Amino acid sequence: MNALQIRLKNCIQTILELEPEEISHDGRRHFAPEMRALEGYLAQVERMALHEDDVRRMESATDTFLAELRVVRKENVCPKRLLQ
């Protein structure tokens, strides 16, 4: 496996390995077809002929996706109440 394939594999694995709380139940249901597609791509990475620009685009998209999840998670965090 070459360096470009390793970088792409890392992007795909990062998304597939998200903690369950990172994506809501509804989100998981909505993204199920895309997650299955990513699993299929992951199995094929070693046979892919990749170019630097393509991998950079995937890395950028992965970074953007993770940043958006952080924002959503931050907005959905409920303040903890102190029980007396």
C-alpha cells in the first residue's frame, strides 16, 4: 500500500470509527447508506490508483465533516444540573 492509499484509508476509517454519541440515532439512520458505501471503498483502497489532489480533497472533506460534528455536538450539549 502506498502513502496516498494509507492517507485515504485513514480518512475513511476516521469517519467509520466515530463514537456513537458523535452522530445521533437519526443521523446514523440517515447516513447508513453512505457508511456502507465507505465500508465498500475501504475494502478497495489497496486497488485504487490515487492522485495527490484527490487525497487532499478527501482529507479536507474529512476535516470539514469532523469540524461540523464538533459544532453540532457543542450546540447539543445540555448543561448539567446540580441536584440538591
